[in-house]
Amino acid sequence: MDGPPHDVPEADALTRPYWEAAARGRLLVRRCGACGRAHHYPREFCPHCWGEEVTWEEASGRATLYTWSAVHHNDLPPFTGRVPYLAAVVDLAEGPRMMTELVDCPAGTARAGMPLEVAFRDGIPVFRSGPGGGEPGPGALGSTAR
């Protein structure tokens, strides 16, 4: 691949803890001290009450599948080498909704509401079938998993 990956934003002072935790296999969300609600993607303020008392919290890694789409054609690197893949939106157990990729999910087995668990591919959180949702896999994904 030429140049930097296009599927990972450049970390800044706010998002650096998120990406550093992901590189270590931990998923973080932000939680508001004023209203108590969690949110994702990382922001300096709460999108629910506009409170500025937001802190990092480790997420459980559990989620449910909200929706997904099979992508069969994508000309943008690094996605070209990954097609077909399942682009997904998941509901984290902590409440926020997150865009991600569904991995280790055989064609035709994805279903709305299925339990998922986080896995990490090259420091990027992705999700796969979790307990009660099929074959949960062990640990983190290697860099060659697609």
C-alpha cells in the first residue's frame, strides 16, 4: 500500500488515548460526568447535554448488530484488497452506536440484534459474532485476517 492507511484517522491530542488503547486491544468510549451517558466517536463535550465533564472509560467490548451492508466493490485503499467485507453499525453495550466492520461472519449469517464482541485488526476495532451469536473466536485478530 502506498502512503498512510485511509481507514484510520490521524490521531490528535483528543483521540490519541483512543488509538493507543485500541493498539493494546482495548476499546474506549467517552462518558459524561453531568448526564452519565456514554458516547462514541470521541468528542470534547457530551453530544447529549453539551457537558464538558467527559472522561475516557474502557468499554466491555460487547455489542449487538444494528445494521450491515455487504461491500463488493471499493476502489479506495486499503479496502480494495478486503472486498467483499461487511460494513456494520453496532450498538455498544454502554449505549453508543458505532460504525465498524463485521468480521468472521459467513455470508448470510448476519442478523439484526445478534450479539457481537470486539476484536482488533492492526489496532482498529472490528466486531465478530459473540457468545450466543455463533462461533466466537479467541483473542485479537492478526494483521492478515480480512
